[in-house]
Amino acid sequence: QVQLVESGGGLVQPGGSLRLSCVASTDNYRIYYMAWFRQAPGLEREFVGGITWNSGTTFVVDSVQGRFTNSRDNAKNTLYLQMDSLNPEATAVYSCVVTQKIISNIYRMNNYDNWGEGTQVTASS
């Protein structure tokens, strides 16, 4: 089993930056992939990006490419999401997810074993 705790959300003006963190507390759990989903008010939850834990290979969706970056700290079992040039469309609850299974479809929510409670990100003036 694993517990995920996100932090780093908040209110930021458009054009500003935030860095989200997700700490995974593991017990006999080997991480294969960690990722972020977000859900904006009135919209469906969507995949943002993630990282293959062993290799460090990262991926973000096209809508945030060049502005959002994933990284990890293996020793701390922590996933980061650096978000720059935030716009109001980024306003959402951001949730961290993890799986120990080798998955091919990283966009599918059911492929993830555990979810964090989420952290609110608001980009507004």
C-alpha cells in the first residue's frame, strides 16, 4: 500500500509559477509510474503528465508542453510538477497518482492504484 500527500497549491496571478510536490509513503511498494491529473470546475478529470520512476522519463500533454515540467527525487519518493506561465485555464484540483503495474496507457485513470486527496491551484488576478 502507498499513501500520497500533495502540497504546493495556492493562488497565483496569471503568468506566475507554482511547484507541486507529491510524497509517496511506501510499504513494500515498488513505484512504476507516477503522474498528475487535474479536474477543473464543471469539467472531466484529465491527465497532465507523469514520470516513469526507474528511468526518469517524463511526459506532459501538449496543452502544457513548455510550461509544465515533471521531475522526481528518488531518495525522497517525491514527484514534482513545476508549473510556469500559469493561465486561468490551469485552475483545477491537481491530484497525484501512482501505480506499481507496468502500464501502457498512462491516460487511463483505472490504471492507477492510489490517489492523493488533491491540491487546489488557482490562477486568477
